[in-house]
Amino acid sequence: MWKLLPLSVVQAVFLCSGQVMLKLALAKMGEFSWTWKFFKAQLTNWWLPGCGITFIVATVLWFHILKNYPFGIAYPLSCMNYLFGLFAALLVFKEPVTAGRLIFAALLLIGIIGLKITSA
């Protein structure tokens, strides 16, 4: 578990970073159209390749995690993506974080801690 937890955190950070970059890329993209002008403009939207690279890294890490650790322990740790997403919404996109979302995050953390304790 001590090796799995840091790997899961890194994987979740890459996955969340990819989602953040995807949202930034889509915001920069403008209105979609099937024109050369639209697709040519996307060549300078650097959030798109950044998004792809972070998704690839997250996927390769996930392959490693699934191959080398029990699924019943590894998969519940993937919920950390939601925690990082909540922080990204707050810090990057300046979205409001309601009490309900904070309670959800606290329950996720309790579940992760409980998973760690029961698998130790």
C-alpha cells in the first residue's frame, strides 16, 4: 500500500491536470465548425497537446497500477481524481465550493484513510 498510494496520487494529479487543460483548451477553442480555418486555429491551442500528454502519462501509470496491485484496493483510490478536481475548480476556475462538496470531499478522504487502514 505504501508504494500504491504515491503512485495513485501522481496518477490522479496527471488525470486531473489533463481535465483542467481540456477545459482551458475548449474555452480557447471558440465555436466549433467543420472549416479549415477552425482546425488551423487549433494548431496554436497549446492546451490540447498538453491535455493529450497528461492523459497519456495518467493512462500509463494506471496500466502499471492495475497490473501490479489488487483491483479492489487500486480502484477505490482512483476517487482522488474528484478531490483534485474540486481543488482545481476552486483554485484554477474560481468556482464556488459549496458545503455539500466539502462534505463529499471529507467522505472521500475518510474512505481513502479507511481503505489504507484495512489493507495495512
